[in-house]
Amino acid sequence: MTATTTRIVVVDDHEVVRAGFAGLLDTQPDFTVVGTASDGAEAVRVCAEQRPDVVLMDVRMPGTDGIEATAQIRAAAPDGGGPRILILTTFDLDEHVYDALAAGAGGFLLKDVTAERLFDAVRVVAAGEALLAPTVTRRLIGEFARLRRRPPAVPTAPLTALTPRETEVLRLIAEGLSNPEIAARLSVSEETVKTHVSRILNKLGLRDRTQAVVAAYESGLVVPGAGG
């Protein structure tokens, strides 16, 4: 184990799936699987004991499902700390994934993901990036924000708290652009973009970039389907 080893917990109610993901992850020198769980309640307990960096979380499980487990794990983490949670799902347009993102998950992957994509995703999440496959994630969030009439999943301060440039950056985040892409679009440095993102999260009382995307859709700043 090295100083940069990422500690991982794998959660899935199917033993073969759980063992398969754990086995794949353990082939990487910078990963170590510190625990597995077969349902949400066990996941909460294992995370409290093992304090992983990343959790691969199934959504649909008996008893405590992945959404509730995600919310509990995130709620137990002070000041936005705790593990990054990566949702595993069978369908890319699964309404439960939207709920999981709103509960604090960092992104999602389809269960038929390739090994290399899985490894890359875990490394990205462990490094602090909140969204994976942003074009798919924004399509999913946009679809369910459009179809479902519901109270906002992410309560925020009014967007009027943002400067015009911060509002522009939030819109680009919600469109799925990375920090380097936003920097290129606005002709500013990546460090400037990071500063804007930090201020947006602070002003709106948001935990991370994922919640910023949800808030942008639910506030109407970004209209699902607009601009393709």
C-alpha cells in the first residue's frame, strides 16, 4: 500500500456483482478494497468503520436502498468530508439516480462499464471531481427535472446572490463542461474558474459540483433540452 492508495467500499446486493467489482478494483496498485456490503444499512456501518475514500453504491437494494444509504453517509460527514459516492445502475435514465445525486452522490456509472472506465472513474472521483460522464449526467438530471413536479431536492439561496460571471459559470457547469473547458470558453485561467466555482458553492450553500448541477436545473437557470 502506498501513501496515495484509494480506499474503496463496494455495495451491491448481488454477491457475484459485488465480488466482481471488488476483484477488479484490487488489481490496481493504487486501490485497496477495505470492505463490501450487501445492503444500505450494512454500507453505512462499514463506511463508519473503514472510512473509505470512495464508495461504489448500488441503487436498488432490499431494506435500506442506495439513496437512503448515500444520504446517511453524506450526513455523517462533517463539512462536506467523507467518502465520494459513485452510484452503480443498470439503466442510464433511472429516476433513482437523480435522487441519489440530490442526496449527495458524486456521479454514476452503468454496471456494464469496462474495467478501464471503472478505474478511471474511481480515480476521478477520489481526486475530488464531482461529476462523471457529464453529458449523460446532465441528460438524466434534465429529463427528470422536466418530467417530475417536485419540491427542489437541493435547497439553495437565490441565484441573485451570484454575480453575472458566476451565473455564467454555473450555467456552463450544468451543461457538463469541465473546469478547463469553462476556462477555454470564457478565456480565463483554470484557477479563475476554480475560484468562481468555490464562490458559487459557498453563496448557494451547496456541497459540491453535483449539487450545483441539480440546483441549476431545478432553479430554471438551465432548461432541459435547450440547446440540444
